[in-house]
Amino acid sequence: MTTAEAPERTVTAWSSVSRVVRRGVDIVRSSATRAPVSIGALVLLWVLAVVTGSVMRPSAHVLHHYAVGIVPLEHWRLWTPFTSGLFAPGLIWYLFATILILIVAAPIEKRMGSVKFAIAAVVTQVLGALLGLVVAVVAKLLDESWGLHLHDGTSVGPTTWIVGVAMVASSNMQTLWRRRIRVGLLALLITLVLFSGHLHDTVRLGAALAGLVVGRWIVGRSARGARLAGTRREGRVLVAIVVAATALGPAFAALTPDAVGPFAVLRELFRGTAYDSDEVAQVCAQFPKGDECRQGELSLRLAGVGPTILSLMPSLFLLVLADGLRRGRKFAWTAAVVAQVVLLGLALLNYLVRFVDPLDTETIFYGLDSSTAYRTVAPFVPPLIVLVVLIWTRAYFDVRAPAGTYRKLLVAMIGLTVGLGVVYFLGGLAVRGQFDPGASAGGLVKAFPERLVPPVYLQWLDPAFLPDQFVATFLYEWTGVVFWLAACVLVARTFLAPAYGTETDATEKARDLLRASGGTALSWMTTWRGNKYWFNASNTGYVAYRVVGGVALTTGDPVGPREELRDNVIGFAEFASSNGWTPCYYSVGVDVKRIADDLGWGGIQVAEETVLELSELAFTGKKFQDVRTALNRAKKSGITAEWISFPTAPLALTDQITVISEEWVADKGMPEMGFTLGGLEEIDDPEVRCLVALDADRTVEGVTSWLPVYENGAIVGWTLDFMRRRSDGAFRPAMEFLIASAALTLKDEGATFVSLSGAPLAKVETGEPDSDETAASATLDKLLDVLGKALEPVYGFRSLLAFKSKFQPTYVPMYMVFADPAALPSIGNAIGRAYLPEVTFGQTVNLMRTIIKR
């Protein structure tokens, strides 16, 4: 760098810093205007800290006069439940509170209004403090040790009212955020109470519970009520949160030196009594078989940085599995279940080793005759809870990795184990004199498996030797840490492998065939979760199907060369029949209908596809008035259309899309329909394009997804699938705007058509009966018509078909064809279960209630 460049770079750096500072000042100024209570509380917090000398830690004056606790209330300092929220425990907490006020409290105040915010802050601060003290009183009755800590403790901190106002605000939030805030905060706060267990933990939990109760009176309820049912995708996230919280709890206890909560006993899973090697050597020289020698050896095994980290590795591994659960991976679910069963078994073994000893009534841990005897069951509780949750939600986790993924993982794990074993063996031989007593070759081989196990689980085994110098200590303590870290990385990588559901490998093969040959407008739906695949003998075509109640129900037409269509139709029907299934082609086009007619099969129309030919599309004339109005309103309102790919889009956009979708599901009070209707899981595909409507602040007003349509290896069109509009958005014609914008853009890109897809159980009424329709088919047709009318208040398929008529589409009938008319009752049941595979009895009752009300 030249001398001239240095001042220039300095100026540039200072300019960047200046911009950041100005931006920060602007944010604070804006917050002060729009959130005066939050900023006023922040200023007061720092002023009081400086005036009372409590910036680094609360002064004796503050703890005596302003901190809340049982003792202060016993001395009639009744103002402390309020004033305790005006101080913090130390500098780190002051800085943390500042961040929380700016990024949590201030936005909440802007949302709910300053008056309601102030009321919520005061009410939850006071009620939270009082509820926390009630917990302290009850705890003293149940657990003298924990209760004494709570009774003698005091609490200060603004996090109490910040948590409280967050829970109050959640009362009228959108479903997704209400669910996530409540589950996330409660999981965190309950974990802190159970493991850390200090008074400020119970006070924060009390504020959260108070916020849950009083929120409906301060800000009102959400128009959607308190529904917590959501999509499969969101269910996975919530289960992952529970698993992660229970994994972090013992780690909190282990890393918190003064943890006193009822589950703080679990820190004994990570560390032992303080001994050093000299003390252990002296004790064991005098009493080689004595209990104190045994405890000392155990302490050495548990002490130190390496053993502590190794003891934390199971928690880290569970966090990795939680990420796999978030992705719906079946391997993660299986591994998590096995992990919880192992933890239960080890907890039982620990219990037997520590407490079931008729020759010795004392242990270094909690005894059965103490007032804290209930803590002896603490290690059993978290894994048992998680195990029940995992089994209850097992249907959520059906995504399988590509074939060979876990075979490669097994090979890698074997290689890792063997490699570390060789390093440990050769290294141990080289420094065998650094072990006490000296380590033999056989002893090193025998001891190696123990180096991979968290040391606490080895407490019932006497160590063959212990290290007493640096190199030996490094091998002894860190071999297992390297093993677990590498294992976590290897397992995490398997969750990143592309997966499409239970048939990942077959789906990948089907995608390749679809790209190479082509299909209909609905053919991309054959690659969705839930489908199985039949491939023809030449591997040039396939049929996607699912077996429901003995019916092999297909998703659209067979995919493959058109000249092979008849052979594929017949081939799949023979395959299904050979397996004892009734073949039924659903949502197929006229070509398959003609083949079915030639074969003497029955068939009825089940939907109406709407197609826009793009070659002459212009949206001119009176018939397109609604569409042009939407385009013009968007321009005046500053609404723009932006193409994104959901897997790579910014979190700021994908999170809004997720919120909009979850709100839509919550409004229905029913699970999302599947089969030929996509959701969030289906748009999370790099080959699916999403068009979103954004306002000037990049708020998502609506979103649509478009599936590719292939012909001879090239994309010739796109099919509309996912449609969601913000329920409280200001731009009502978002869907008209997005569909019109997509059609015009895709036309410019060279697409020949767009399909607006089909509306299930809805069709254009011509008033002309089908002369080829049998009596049984006519009966089923009427049944489906009744079902379509019944579901209209909930899912609105017929309204959707009417909406699409605004674009003056070409109507293309879609059929269901079947070989055996006698199986029509089973086919009707299969269709209903295919669209709603996860509907519960309660949801069915809710659906019937909705239908009756309408």
C-alpha cells in the first residue's frame, strides 16, 4: 500500500464507522419517538445504575432496598416487586438488557401502543415477582435445600418485564409467531428454573405465565383464537425445540457453578468432586480398595477441560439430531429415540451404582433419606419426556436420505474409530511410562473403547491406569472429544444430502426421467412426498402412486414418451392388480381417458384444469378488467413482483411466507390438504419458482409457486400451485397481480403456456349428462359433488375455480378412471384420505361443525 493510499483508506474506514453511528442514532431517535416508554425505561435503567454505583454489580444499597425477595417483603419493602425491574445484576446484564429493549421491547411497544405496553410491563413485572416468590415458598416445603436458596435470594433485572410484555403481545399475534414465542420462551424459562434454579429464573417464568393470562385483557385475543395445530413442517420445528431444550439443560447445570435447581443434580453427569492426582495417589497408596480411593479415581476421570467437554458431547450430538428432526429426517428420529432409551438406561444404571448399595448408606451424591430424595429421579425425567414426544409425533419424520448415505456414514465412522484407535495405541506405547501404573499394549487396546465414552458413565469401572504427564493426559482425555466432534460433523452432513421423502432415490430417478421426456402440467407433482413409483421395464417411463386402503391411486398421467402411454397405463394396472390393489388413475387427461374407455374401464370428471396460452396473451379488453385493475393498483401502491427460489431466498422473505402459510392453515382449523395440493414443503425445491408481491418495505403481501412443465428435455410451461395472501395485508388483489405478472414474465421468457392447475372436486357445469357414464359412476359423481359442496366453506375449491375464470382460461377436464366399478366406495375413501392423510378425529368433528354452521 502506498503512502497516498493510507489516508484514503483511513477516510473510508471512518466514513463507514460514521455511517454506522448515524444509523444507530437514527434508530434510537426513531425508537424514542415511536417507543417512548421503552427508551425512557432504558435511559432510567442506566441513570440509576450510574447513580447507585451498580454498573458492575448491584450495590448493597440496591440489594437491600430495591431487589425483590422473600426477606425484603417480610420487612415490608412492598415496592420491591416493581423496583427490581429497574436494575440489572451486572454490566453484562445491563448491556444484554439494552439490546433486548431495542430489538424486542421497542418493536413490541410500536405494535401494541405505549399505554398498553406500559400497563403490560408494570403488571407482568409485579405479578412475575409475586409468582416467583410463591414458587420459592412452595419449593421450601418440597426441597429444603433449593427452597432455602430461593428464600434467601434476591432478584433484579429488566428481563422480567421484557419477557412479560413479549408474552402479552403474543396474545394477538399471528399463529406462527404466537406459537413460536410461547413454546420457545416457555421451554427456555422452564429449563432455566429446573437447572439453574435461582430466584430471578422463577421470577422470569412467573412474568411469562402472567403475560399469558393477562394478555387477552390488555391487547385482546387473535382473531384466530388460541389454535396451536399447524403444519407438519412447523410440528417438526416444535419437536426440535423440545429436544434441543432438554439437551441444553444438563449442560447449563454443568457449566453453572452455582446452579441450585431441582435438576441441578444432573451436573453430576458432567463433573465430580474436586481431587488432584497427588491426593488420589496418597489415598490409594494407603487404602487401595477404599471408597475414598474409588471416589478420587472417579474425580480424576471427571475433572479437567477434556473430560468436561467429552461429557458435554452427548448434548451436542442431540443438538445435531434436533437439526435433523427440524428437517423431518427419519434417521434423526430413530437416533433420537435410541439416544433417549440409552440415557434412560444409563440413568437407571447410575441410580443402581450410586444408591442401591446395602453395604454403604452414604454417597457423594444425593441420598435416598434426604429431603431432596426426589432429585434421584431427575436423570430419568428429561429423556422420558422427550421419548414420549418423539413417539407421539413419529409420523412427522419420514424423510429418508439417498441410498448409501448411511452406509457411507458407517464406513466413515468405522474408519474414524480405527484411525483414532491406532493413534491412541501407538501414542500410548510411546509414552507408556507416563501412565500410573505403566500401560501395557494389551491394556491400551482394552482401555481404548473407554476413551470414547463420556467419563461419567464409566464410574462403576475401576480404571486400569491413569495419566500423570502431559502427553498421556492428552491422549487419555481428548481422544473421545475428537471422536464425538467428528461424529457430529459426519451425522450433520447426512442431513444436508438432498431428500424428497420416503422414496428419495426413486424420486431422483423419476425427476431425471421427467426432465428427459416430459409430462403433463401436473407431472411435477409426481415428485412430491408420499408418492411411490412404478417404472416400466425399459426404464423410460413411470407412474407415481400411493396405496390407500387397498387402492393404488396415481398422481396424474404416466410420465414418459407419449407413444408408450398405453403400455404404461396397462403395465401399471397389471402391477397393481398383481399386488392385490385396485388401480385408479386420478387427475388424468383426455388421452388416458380414451385409453381407459377402450379398455372398458369406468371414469368420471373430478376437476377442471385452467390453461392460459401465452402466445397472444395481453390482458386487454373488458373481460380482463379485474386483472388490469390489480396491475394498476399495484403500480400506484408501490407493489412489485419478485421471483425467488425458496431454498436460497433471504430469511426475511421465507419467514414471512412461512407465517402467511401457517396463518392460512390456522384459519382452516384443519391440516393442509396434500396429494395434488402443495404446501411449504413442496415449494422448498430449487426447481420450483416463487413469485412474491412486495411492498416498499419488502413486506410480503402474497406468494405463488410455479412448477416446471417439461417436454423433450426443455421447460415449455409452468403450473401454478401454492397460493397464499397475507390475511391482514393492505393489498387485496395480490393473487390477480401475481398471476398476471407471472404470465407476462414467463411469456417474455419463451414459455408457451401456464396452467393455473386444477381445482379438486370442482368443475364447470355444462348441464349435459355424460352418455358413457355408468350408474355406479353417476353415483360416485354425485357423491363427489356433495363432498365438494360440503368442503367449500373450509377449502373453497369452487370459489378458486371461479376466481381463475378472471383470466379467461381454456378449460381442460381432468378425469379419474378405474378398472373395477365395484371398488368405487374404496376409491372414494382413498381419495379423501389421500388429500387429508393426517386428519384427526377432533379435526373431523371440527370440519363437520363448520359444514353444518355454513
